[in-house]
Amino acid sequence: MKKNTITLAMTGASGAAYGFRLLECLLNAGQNVHLLISSAAQVVINTETNHRIGSQPENINRYLLDRYKPDPAQLTVFGKTQWMAPIASGSNVSTAMVVCPCSSATLSSIARGASTDLIERAADVILKEQKKLILVTREMPLSVIHLENMLSLAKLGVSILPASPGFYHKPETIEDLVDFVVARVLDHLSIEHHLIPPWGT
């Protein structure tokens, strides 16, 4: 399997569990990950999970390496204004980028090309270099503004994957529901997994 470099951003929508499970699966699959966690995401993480990752990139990096135990070279955590990060330039663009979970505010900023922080800039780079961008949106109900932002990005080839787990695999735990969504993200990244069986098997 070709080793990719995936930029993973976690923003301030509910659903931090999706982001952490996706990170774990990417690392287990041997992928290199550039990780970005917004300030709002840190609030959500503290509210929804037992993770206590800290606020500084080096502390987050250390915590996640200790938890998931990948090759240390696989994971790099960047701060929101770390403009010298490779993902800030098209000359060193990632294979793909996933925003999981993706808040409505981040959706809006990406749709407008705001680039006010490294998450938005990394997404802007992915778009201009015509690489794969996946947004795992988590909002309900959706306003016309949300829908128009999604439509404008979908027209550019962005994959909008709402965190809407199915039930045909007969989930028994919250983790089963999380895995359904993460499996769909991995499918769109063409990364092999065994989280849920394919339809019809």
C-alpha cells in the first residue's frame, strides 16, 4: 500500500470521537498524518471525551504518540498559526485532507477561501492544488447558508460526508456508529480497513 500524507483537522463541531478514531485508523494503516486541532475543538474534546491533550502542539503530539504508539515519524501536530508548516504551501501539499468533525464555521471559511489560520490555509492549498478534500460535517438542522456553502464546495469536487451513521450493520455500541462514519472516510481515501463489512457481503 502506498504511504500517503493525510492532513487531518479537528474543528469545533460535536463528534470528536470521529476524529480520534480516524486518526487511530490512519496511523494503524501506516499513513503519515499532519494533525491540526482548533481552539474550539479543544473545548469539544474536553467536553465529550476523556482525552486531555493539552493546548501546545508538542504536548498533543506526545500524548497521541503515547496513546496510539505509531512510528513517531508518522505523526506531526501543527499549531493554528504555524505558517512555516509544509501544509501551508502548494510546493509540499498533502495527498489529501480531512476535516473531521467539520464545524459550520470552518465550512464557511473554507468555502470563502478565508485562510485566517492554518486549518483554513491547508484546505485552501488542497483546493488550489486539486487534491482530495473531505469534510465530515456535523450540524442539524442545516440552514440555507450551510447548504449553499456545501454546494459551492461540492462543485469544486469536495466530498461532503455528513456524520450520519447507517444502521444496516446492526450497531451495538457507540463505537460501532463511529466506525461506520470513519469507514466511509477511509473508503474515500482509498485506504483499506476492516471496520465494517462492505454492503452485500
